[in-house]
Amino acid sequence: MRQKATAFLCALILSAVVSLAAAPTDETGAEAAPLTVSTQYLFDLDSRCKEGEGLTVTLRYSGAQPLRGYLVTLPLTDSLSGKVVQEQVAEEVRDLRQGMIASGAEWTRTVCTIPKKTLGDHLTLAAKVDVLKFADGSIWGPAALRESHLLIGTLDGMDFIAKKTELQKFVSPISPEQGALPAGEIRSEKIGPLKIESGVWKDERGQEKVAVEITNASDKAIRGYLLTTLFFDPTTGKRIRRVSTKELETHRNASEYLAPGATWVADPRKFSYLEDGKRAEYKITVDLVVFADGSIFGPMESQESTEVLGMMRGIDMERGANVDEVSAKKER
């Protein structure tokens, strides 16, 4: 099924089938959130829901900046144990062709739920705002959920197609002819589908940096990847600094993907130093690789990897492509 960039995104996550109290709730999200949310259960079947009752969610926005996207969680919590027994997520993103959500706006959404037959006063439902992203690109909220980082990346990916952005300059691939290549103390290793050569490179001021060259060692084209470089004390193993590098084709041009045997170069990174002035040791890991067929490789431990998937999703939405093409299956 093809999705459009103008689509309203509403996700529902059900971790258990439970009963709950019939009282409506009116809870704000995190402290000082400019978006407030209230909910009301409708115990009559809603025509928009295939089964079960509808949950009416009323949202009110009071922020100064026009709002472009939001993600709200609706956790059902057992007040006796404090355990979240069911959670629903509602989100919306808007592309630049749509009107933004203005201050003072109020609107409702219907979330379909499983029928609640038994009332239980010990179960409570309270809305929480996890992330807001504004028209100027700024963000509010804890952004604690993976879904929130997917939303952030989706809006960034939409912008890559619609306009030039600063972020695009930092994630676009660099060709070997234009990048900093390892010139000394070169290391070579293979991690999954990537052959990685790294080493010392000096800039025009003579400052030493870590340069990294990435070659696709697989038999499939790659859309993008995220690497992490960890600087540490080789004696104690103490972590000093961690930086990430993400590169992806930002316009869904298949001819520009990283073809088998082809190479991209990463931006060079400054070395970290120990107290005695010596260079710290470094280690490169691969957190995410996304192939052209939608499969992925890597542990995806970094929230930035989820944002990369979101970027590709946003690019695909703007291009009118199937947003399910980037799958959650891992390359074996």
C-alpha cells in the first residue's frame, strides 16, 4: 500500500488485552509541555474502528512556534504495581506543503481500542507527550521512545527532498575524490557488509584526525549506514568520547547508492587525548547498515540509527514510495 507525505500517522501499540476504568482523563504531558492531551472512552462501537470501542483524544496546542509533528503515548498503568500493561501511541507529521499547527489550535483523534468489558479502578490512563517538533526544526520533550526518533528522522528526510538543509550536508555521502583519506597508521577490518580502512589524516593546520574509508563488501547496494567511533584510554579502558557518523543517499536516487565494491569517505574526526598528552585509542563499530532492498544489518543500539531509518522513511514518503520498504529484518 502506497503512503503519501500528507498522510496522518497514527500508530497503535497493544502489549496486552486488559480492562480499565471508564472515567475520562485529562492529563498534561511532561512539565511545561505546550501540548495538552485529554482522553474519553466511547463504549459504543465507533464506525472508524473495525472492532472495539473508540478512544477520543483531544489535543490542545499553546506553544509559540508552529507545530509540525508530535508523538503522544497513552500508557495504561496498574496503580497498585506501577506496571504499564497496555500502551497506545498517537503521532502526526506534516510536510512543508501542509499548514502547520498554530498556537491555540484544538483537534481530536480517534484511537481504536480492544473492548473493555470489566471496570477496574486500579487501572489509570494518562497521556504523556514524548516529543514535539516545530516548524523551525527545534524539538521539545524527552524523546525517550524509539518511535519519537523515527518521527524526528521522518521530518528531516522530508526536508531533504523539499529544500536544502544544514543537516543534509552532514549526512550526504562523500566521494573518495573529495574526502579525507587515511594516510598513516592505517587499519583495515571488515564488519558485516562493510570493509573499513581508518588511520591518521592531517588537516591544513597539521592537526591529526581519524579518517575513515568505507567500502561495500557485500553483493547488494547500500542506502546508508551509521558508524560509531569510541575514543578510550588503552590502559584503563575508560571511555573518553563517542562520536557517530551517518551517511545516506538523501534523494532516493538508486544510481547514487553505495554499490558493491564502491567506496564512501566519512568526515574526519578529531582525536581525543589523554592527560599525559598522548592520543587516545579508538575503536570503530557499525550500528546500522540499510540495504537497497530494505533489509538492515547491525544492533541499532544508537537512537541515531532509528533517526536514519526515519530519514529514509521521510524521503520515501516525499517520493511517493512504499514506506514499508525499509524493513526491520536483519541481514544474516
